[in-house]
Amino acid sequence: MNTRNFKCFQTVYEEKNLQTAASKLFLSPQGLSKVIKSLEDECGAPLFVRTKEGFVPTESGKVFYEKSKIVTKDLNEMFSSIEAINDRDRRFKIGFATGTIRAINIAVVRKFMEDTPQILASWHEQENESVFKRVLNNEIGFGLVIGKRNDSALKYVKIKSIDVVLYVYNGHKLWSQNIAELADIKNEPLISMNEHYHIFQDVINACLMNGFKPEIVARVSEGESIYQLVKNKIGIGISPKFFEDTEEIRAVPIKDAYTWDIYGIYRNDTPDVVLVEQLIRRLTGKK
């Protein structure tokens, strides 16, 4: 008897329908029926009465359901406790601000994680501010963020800089220009990364400094969406330069535009400074 069979039984009990339960468990009805029959043989008693209306639990089935839920809960808590102990041994965590995974050398970071048993591997992106807070609170040992801020408790190392450009489609008035000014996007339908990205507020602030509010018609969660929307002439895109020019879309540099700077951050008093320095060398390609 195993926890998988418990889950199968509990799902049939709750759904009272073999077909529905099988769909939820990604099993065939025949396969699920064999699991239930196996449990009944092991218990030495029928757990369900098969009727036209569905699977009706017997008294034995009701007892089995209640007890199996307790056993499942205890097992889950046991595995969670073991996992927590294991996670304490892998104490070093890396945080990624939204967008940074796209820009870094993933293969390098993956290899570093595999070679370093202290690291708890995770590829979850979070808002920029969340990564700052988690590093400051010692929840993670190293963060990849966009931009710097004044905080004497943190050390910063620039990992990569990417130019911020305008993506325009073939036939747009900016298509043939070698460089554009920010004022050129006034009254233009603009496609931008959404509020979870540092660049979103930067674009708004830069436009306001130039005397206008940008007409943002689309806010997206990843660069590929900008490419597709520009390609279909929904508007022009403003983004770090992630894509190469094609016959349909090209990147136009923006005069005096800033760069999208990725920094590695860590606490001044981190006990894992050796580990941090190794990771930075991998990310920057320095020996």
C-alpha cells in the first residue's frame, strides 16, 4: 500500500465517479479501477458499492477514507520536515529580479549550482524590490537586480549592461533612422514591459522629464510578446535590446538613453563571501 494508492482512493471517494476521478489523476478508468480493486483485496473488504449513480462508499470505505487522510497528512509533514533539514544544509539561495534570467548566461549559473552543494537551486523571478529586501533580510545570499540604490549594507557588482532601444516595424516613420530621440515616441502607441519590470517606471519617468506622458497601449510580461506585437503593428516597443534585427523589425538606438544594468548584490557581512565571489567571476567571465 502506498501514498499514490491513497490519493487514487480519496479522489474516487470525493468524486463518486470513476471517469471524473481518473481524468483528475491522469489515469485511465481501467487503471484506476485496478487500483481500487487492489486496495479492496488488501483490506479484505469492499470499499465501494458500484451503482448506476456512481461509487458509493461502504462503512469500511468511510473508515478507510478518514484514516488514509490522517496517514497522508502525517507522511506529507514527515517529508516536509526532511526537506527542510536538507534545505538548511543547502543554505545559499540566489534571487532573480524579473527579466534578469533572460539576460544572464543560464548555463553558467546552472553549472555553478550543480557544482556547489551549498546552493538551494531555484529559478523563480520576483519583483526587483523583493530581491533587494530578501538579500537585506538574509533570506537569500545573492541577488540579481536591475539598477542600484543607496544602501550601505549592500555591495554591488555590475554583471551586464544592455542598451534600451525602440523596436519599430518595417514601414514605420522611424524605420530608416539611425537614432531616435525620446520625444519621437510622443503620441506613438507604445508597447512596454509591465509594472513588475524596473524599466516600466523608468520609461514613464523619462517621458515625463521630456514633457509628455507615454501612450502605453500594451504591457507585457516577456520580451517575445513585444516582438510579436510590434511585428503585427500594434505599436512600437521600448525594451532592452534582446533581439537581432530582421526584415520586419529593427532596433533603433535612443539618443542619450540609459542602459539596462544588471547588478549582483550581497550583504557586506555575508558569511558566504567566497561563494559569492566565485559566482560573480562565473557571471562576468573573469578568472
